[in-house]
Amino acid sequence: MADATVAPEKVHPVEAYGYAARDSSGHLSPFKFSRRATGEKDVALNITHCGICHSDLHFIKNEWGNATYPAVPGHEIIGVVTEVGSKVTKYKVGDRVGVGYFVGSCLTCANCADNLENYCPGMILTSGGKGVDGTMTYGGYSNFMVCDEHFVVRIPDSMPSDGAAPLLCAGVTVYSPLRYYGLDKPGMHLGVVGLGGLGHMAIKFGKAMGLKVTVISTSPKKKPEAMERLGADAFLVSRDPEQMEGATGTFDGIIDTVSAVHALLPLLRLVKTNGKVIVVGVPDKPFELPSYGLIMGRKMVGGSNIGGIKETQEMIDFAADHNITADIEVIPMDYVNTALERLQKADVRYRFVIDVAKTLKP
């Protein structure tokens, strides 16, 4: 294990650079550090693009209480392989690949055996985690990285790198529960709560699966965007009692992407008997959930968190087959602090993506 007192730029043999937060202000500035040498099962990649996820903001501001500084965020990473280890079988130099929320797991527990590395107790986060050698992991707001080939996914030739980056978190976060909870059958009625980075991806995947998709939002101003631009079939204003009453018992399932505090009971009333409300957002206060809301109709509240590597690759391939990418605003690296300020105000449609290759300079 590396000596924790050694500066980050001295721990490993390969020089790297990126942007890091030094404290809970969350302000990012240029940062030189190091990456490990490419191991026998590793691939090294030059990062070309990295999406900005709302969880990056929580992380660098230490709002979850788990940040260690300096902190290099970023877990929606697209890059090009520059080197492979002697035992790598899946990739070669020149391949375009992606790395998502985690870069390691134990690979021996029951979850890993079921391709659910995302639920492994030993999961290693892409940024702010403890790496295989005990040093802290640094994320994709940087020029290159080294990752075990098991935790890398292949990006199809038809998919643009910038639009693909957010799929590695936002995409799989909504794709996984649609598949697991059986809300992917053509003709089903899916509700999507919240129209943001996750919500707009849920609409796209739902429509590609043949679902009727209704956006459920507090803001009636979002209706044209949801229906005319993103292709939702209907729009429900959750603050309108008459609309909510009229939609009672009409949904097979609901994907709730909202991280602001809100009530679940009104959503449970919307789903049919045996209906499911699946939570993927992370409000900072516990939900209130009266038991009768579940009992009356044998209803379910479930949860889901990103996806395993096999499912992430499946999601990427599905997206490529259906021409699905995220709606993005591409930015230079030196705009990142402004982008994070805008993200906090929900001033983005719907994901920022950093053009790392063209704009990150040492």
C-alpha cells in the first residue's frame, strides 16, 4: 500500500493531469497527479470525453460525507485504448471504450457472479474510491486512465463519443430497472417522474422498447419539450389534482428520477394493481410511505442503482441499435466550474460533456 503522506503526483510512475477540487467549496482547478503502470489485465486509455453527472457535484462538495481531497470527479468516460496488458483479451490499441461509475469489484461474491458488480460490497468507485493498491482513485476530468479490462465497455462505431458519455451513468441507471422490473414490454404504460439527465434518457429507452411514455412533472412549461422534442406520448402535471385523479390506476410502472424531497403516495395511486414505482433519485430526506398505499393494489416500491458491466454493455449496444444518445451541451474543460454552477440550477439540457481531448492542456 502506498504511503498516504506521499503527494499524489509521486505515488505512481505515469504522469497525468486533470482538474480537481481541493476542499468542500467544490471549485475545480488544474491538478497534476499520477496513474499506475498498465498491469497485465489493464487497458490504458486517452480520455476524449467525460460527462458531468449531478453526483459529481455532491462528491466534490462533500455533501455525502465521503470526499477525500484532492478529488478528481468524472465517471462518464469515453476514450481510446493506448496500451493493453499482456493478459488482456477483450481490447486492443485503438479501440474506443467507456468507463462508468466503478472501476473494480471483488469478482468473487454472489453479486459479482450474477454480473451485479454494482452491488458488490467491494466495489471501487471511479473517483474517490480506494484503488487496488490502496491509493485513491481519480476520475475522468483528466487526460488518461488505467482500468482493469473487466470494467471497460466497448463503444460501437456508430455512436458518437460525446453523446455516448452520459449513457455510462444516466443511461444505465434508467435502462437497468426497466429491464429488471419487467417494465420493458411493448404496449406497457410507463411514467417518468422528472425531466432531466435521467428522465430524458428514460423517455428515449421507453419509446425504443415500444412503451407508452408519460412524463410526470411539477412544471407545465416542460410539456412541449417532453412531447414535441423528446417524443413522450403524454404529460401529467403532478400539482394538478384533477389531472392526477384522472390518471389514477393507469400506469404499469413509474421510474422516479427526482432527487428533491417529494411524496411517493400520489405516485402509487397512479399505478395499476401490481404496479411498480421504481426510485432511482436520491432525496436527502427519507420517504414517507403509508402501508395502505402498497396494500391497496399489491403495489411495489423498488430501487435501482446504475448497472453491472454486462448490462451496461447491453445498454450501450441497445442504444446504438436504436440511435439513442444523450442530449448534451459540449463544453471546454476551463468552463467546468461554470457548468457545475449551472447544473446546480438545473440550467442544462440535459447533460454537460467535457471535450477533454481538445481542451484539457497540461
